[in-house]
Amino acid sequence: MIDLLSYGAFFLSTALIFGIITLGLNLQWGLTGLFNVGIAGFFAIGAYASAILTTPEVADRIGGFGLPIAVGWLGAMALAGLAAAITGIATLRLKADYLAITTFGVAVVVQLVMLNAEALTGGPFGVAFIPRPFAGVQDQPVLFNALNLMVVAGVTLAIYLALEHLSRSPWGRVLRALREDERAAISLGKSARSYRVQAFAAGGAVMGLAGAVQAHFIGFIAPDNYLPTLTFQVWAMLMVGGSGSNRGAVLGSIVVWAIWVGSGAATAALVPGDWQARAAALQIVAIGVMLCLILLWRPQGFFGPRRGRM
Amino acid sequence: MSLQFILDGLINGSMIGLGAIGVTLTYAILRFSNFAHGDLMAWGAYATLALVSGIAALAGAAAPIGALSFGWPMIVAALGGMALTGLLALALDWLLFARLRDRGQAIIIVMASFGASMALRSLLEFLFTSSPVYYSRAIQMAMPVGLGIRVTPDQIALLVVTLALVLGMHLFMTRSQTGREMRAYSQNPALARVVGIDVARIVRATWLIGAALACAAGIMVGILVQIRPLMGLDMLLPMFAAAILGGIGSIPGAVLAGLIIGLSEAATVQLIGAEWRAAVAFAILMAVLFIRPMGLFGVAER
Amino acid sequence: MTRILDVQELVAGYEPGLSIVKGASIHADEGEIVVILGPNGAGKSSLIKAIAGLVPVTGGQVLLDGVPITATPAHLMVRRGLAFVPQTENIFPLLTVQENLAVAGGILPRATVPARIDEMFGMFPDLARQRRLLAGSLSGGQRQMLAVARALIVHPRVLMLDEPSAGLSPKFVEMVFARLGEIRRAGLTIVLVEQNARAALAIGDRAYVLAEGREAHEGPAATLWNDPVIAELYLGHRKAS
């Protein structure tokens, strides 16, 4: 029972961290119509930024400034937001596809930097000893996980409220208007572009924050955490939840993560050892197919606003 | 400094260029960037492998042609693989892309291609596992050709094949009625219908050609390097970068840009280190987007 | 006289429930030039686009030589004998002049295409001289001629043009209309939508005035031009036109 509680808190924390990323994506795609296939990259930038800022000094690595966790989170948002802003500035005056291609490239390059810039990122082994909040109660798993869940839930709620507020603000109305009417957006030219860059950067910053929150939650990060599969998962979460709805983004994250973890546990229990890797591949096939089916039959998602996006 | 990188770059660039032709045609005619294009490449390579194995099982081992690492079954299998990849692309279009195309909203189609890419790639991992496989285990001796450059017979043969494919494509696009219709459709889809061009036929031709060339590129990677489910994903960024650098819709542009990227990658491997190779395409992509987004041979967007 | 094109009570529009063409009936007899006039927003352009299969048709029918061709997909219209020249973007700018003709000749038997292209060049010597240039480099008047040649190459029964004089200098307008007159003398039926009422009525045999999505007046071109009420109501100020 205790284990179950503890696991429940752990599960929910992970799911809500996905929820934060999905909220960031919803700002970019749901509200503004900007396509991002490099989510894993922006998420990783946040995680590494915060890790480098907050870890204690190590001999063979740049960074290790030992700063407070809050500073790490701010740094994560700033750096991921900056990366997103540059991506936006480079592509948002061009056709939508160029943004998609460039974000894909961002994720590739971030992956390379994580693997190869060992002096900064620790290479394939990543960064360890990332300070965890409430490390003092680590030996009491229920309490520890519960406290962490409160932090993650608090951040999720704060981002949720902030985005709800933003999307109802004049700023959010402009973004929606730009998304609905491509021609108006083009004729507005520079100012429309600047709105979109702002939205893309803000979404990137939210993803970066999610990366930082997760890094401090786990205490250890490595390039393997940030594979393209993560980007797929987040897209599936947003599409299931219904793009355009912040509530849907969070619910979709919990549902998809539950399906993912559940099917993972089922294959681990039922599939013989040498077929596990193949079963895991099939799990991803399922997500891909699901994404396509949603696009075909229910583009508004399951929890989204009634009015479809298409 | 060794000049070997020039040859390596040309070979690498040929594969990128062949793939980029499909990307650029898909973009110019079907109006979306197909994230599943790399996976067509991988599927083509595996389909060819399956056919080669099938032929070997039925007809027994065949002797290699001259100094090459492969014999006639490879050539038959390659043609079969290209046809199968074409059918796969048509099936994807029928199941997914055509339905979304009817609703407009190009970016939704991009997203669908992204989902399809993930499913296709993981399906390969499911079927063949993620460990690499090879068409042939034979080791080829590289011959010195002067200036410190060494080349294997396979490399020469595949460069010649690439050249033939590119020339053939160029002639097809400029001389054949279907090629002209494809160019016309990419310039003005509405007018194309008015002059009697059957759009469905153009769409089919685009998928068949793009997929067949992706398969050819995949086979080249398979012969010269190895076959892996992720091989297409790794080529995706260089192919996109080549299509954009060359100018969307331009086949000579895509090929030339592919060579430029291939050479830059090879130079990077030699000068900086192999681990940074994958960043080259991104650097070139960013440079093009900032300096000349229409690419080398592109025309300004209407 | 044989009735070539017969449009009966046509209803068409881009969105369901929002018809732009509201029950228009027009016809064209063999060898006739029929002019469609009307104020902006009367649905002239939508009417011929609907006939050409480019605007969804929701009611009525179109007969060509007595055969219904209503809502035939646009790319099959030329095969039925109905050629259409849009108002703008009516050539492929990145194909050469010759390729523009060849691409349109795709529906003819393959072996006959080169000879047919040469016939077109015989009719339009200006184009022949520029056959290897990209069509995008032609002047406005030459583009219009290329668009007409491109439509004629398939031996249509009816040639429909949407404002062929739009954006042309008076000299070219005269040239284009003179050309259309010649083409008609060769036996072709022409349906013409025009803002430039004077030039169009000068070569036209019969004209319709369209208002609010259907025909409001019909008559011989000459009488229509001289009818003071129609001139006042639909053709704008006579001094201005």
C-alpha cells in the first residue's frame, strides 16, 4: 500500500512534467499554430542548463556553479527560450515547413552537443549529483515522492494558470487571430512575426522549465533521456488532449503516460526477454499510428474544445 | 591533409542528393515536407535485402560481377525494392496523406508524416531489430587512384549509377510529358487542372519517383555502410538541408546541394572530428535560411 | 444554327448556402462570340469558372453539344471540348513558351503534338520567335496570346476567356480582341467575360448583362451598347467606358 502510494506520486510527478512540456507545446501549436518537432531538444537544453548551474563543482567539467535550484530553473527557461527565439527568428518569416525542419535540426544538434561536448555536458554519461529538493527526506519514499509531487503539481498549476491568463489576454487574442487568418498574418508582416517569435520562445521556455524540473526530480540526466521518441510522446499527449486546450494538454499527458507505462509494464511481464526490444518498438508504432488516426478522425482531441481546429 | 575526404564526400553527397530529389519533388508538388522520406529510404534498403535473400534462397549464391561485392541478384533486387518502396509510398498516400490533403492545412500533413515516420521506423525495428545488417560481408580492397585517394570498385559503380539516375531524372523532367506536367503542376496547380492535367496521375508519379530514388539511396548506404532502421532518420536533416539549399523544386539544385553537404560533412570529419558530422547539415540549413532562403536555384515564393 | 453551349439555371458557389451564381441561363451558338457583362460582384467570373468546373455547382446544368457536362472535374473539361483562359496566372512562368503549349497538348494523340504546336506558332508568329524563352519573361500581351494559343491547341468547341483585356495597355487590348475576331472567323465559339464593354461589344455578336448572379438582359451586341438604360445601369458611364 505504501509502495503503491509512493509509486502513484512518482507516476503522477512524471506525467505532470510531461504535462508542463505539453502546455508549452500547446502555446506554440494550439494557440499560435507553430509546429515544433524538436521538443526533446528544448527540454534537454533546460535540463542541462539547470544542471550545470546548480551542481557542485567537478574537476573535469565546466560549470558546477552550485547555485540554488530556483536560479537553475530560471536559467533553464532563459536558455531554452533563447534557443526557441533564435529558431523562430530564423524561420518564421518563411513557410511553416521551414520551422518544422529547423526544430528537427535543433533536436539533432542538441543531441550531438550532449554526447560530444564532454567538458560541458559530461558526454554519454551525462550529469549526476543534481541537487534534489527535499533530499533530506530521501529515505522516506512516500514523503519524498509526495513532496516532489507537490512541487511538480505546483509548477504545473502555475504554468497552467499563467497560460490560461495569457491566452485570454490581448496578446493571446492576437496570436489566435494570426493563426486563423494566415493572410492577415502575412500582411501584418514584422509585427505578426514578432508575436509569433514571442509565443515560440515562451513555449520553448516552458519546455526548458519542464526539463529543469525533471532533472532535479531525478537527480541525474544523460542524452538517452532526450531521444526523438520524447517529442513523439508529447505530440501524442497534445493531440489526445486536444490542441488549443490547456486542460486537455495536462489530461492528455496523464492519459498517454498511463497508457505508455501500462503497456510497457504489460510487455515486460508478458513478453519473453529476447523479444522485449521488439515489443518496445511496437509500442512506438502504436503511438505513431494513434497520432495519424487522431489527425484523420478526431483532430480536436478527446478533451479539447468542441469546435475542431480543422 | 589527405584528399580522401573529397571522394568520401562525393559518395556521401550522392546518397544525400538522391534522397533530396524526392524531398524537393514532394515539397514542390504535394506541398509538404515529408518527415517520412528517410524511412522510405530505410524500408527500401530492407525490402531489397529481403529480395536479395529470397533470390539467394531460390537460385543459390551468384558470383559477384567483376570486382564488385554483389552479383546480378542485387540488381534484380534493387529494381524490385524500388518498385516495392514506390508501392509503400502510394499506400501511405492513400491511407493518410490524400485524406488530409483533401482538407487543406498543409502543416497537418507534415505532422501526419511525422507520425508515419515514427511508426514506419519502429516497425522496421520490430521486424529486423535495431542491429545492423549487410548485403554482403565481402571486404573490398580500395585501389589508389592518385593524390592519395583510394576508391573501392563498389564506390565507383555506385557513383556511376548515381550519375545515370540524376541524368535520367533531369531528362525525364525536361523532355517527357509527365515531367513537364509535374513542373507545370508545381508552378500553378489550378491552371494545371484547367489545361487538362490529371492531378491524381501527377501525385502518383511524384510518390513513385521520390520513393524509388529514396530506395536507391538506401541501397547505396546499405552497400557502402550498413543497413539499420535508423539509417533514414540520420539522413533526414541532410536531405532537407539539401532540398532547401538547392532551391525547392529544383532537381539539379538538390543534387548539387547534396554534394556540397556531403563534401562539407567529409571535410568536417577530417578537420574537426566524426562526432560533429551531423551538425554540418544544420549549420548549412541555418546559413541558407538567414542568407538566401530560396536556395541556390529557387525562385521567390509566389 | 447549332446550339453549342447551353447553360440552364446554373447555381454555384464556393461555400454551401452561399451561392454567387444564382440560376443563370446563357447559351452560345456555333461560331458566335458571346459577351458577358455586368457590374463588379455580379458573378460574371464565377459563372464561367462554374461552367469550366472550377467553382462547385449546386444546381442547374451545362450542356455542350447537347451532352451534359455539369460539374465535370476541371481537368476533363478540355477533353470534352471546353477550353478556359483564366484572368490571371494563365501561363506557367517557369516553362518555356513551347513547353507551355506542349503541356496543354498532353490530351492530344502524342504523334500529332509537334505539328499542332507548329500550327499554333503559325497563328501567333510573335510566340514562335520566343518559343525557347521562359513564359514568365513575356510581356503582358504576349502572355495573353500564349494563354489563348494554349487553350486553342486542343481543338476546343468553345473557348471561354475571363477578362482577357485586364491589365493590358490599350494597344494590346486591341490586338487581343482582333485576334479573337480572327479565331471566331475560323469557326470557333467564344464566350467572353469582360469589364471593357466597349472593346468586347465591338467584336461580340450577342451579349448578356449579369446582375446578382443571373442574367438581367440579353441582346445583340450592337443594340445593347446603344440602349441608354442598360448603359446607365450596368455598363457604367458611357463616357468613362
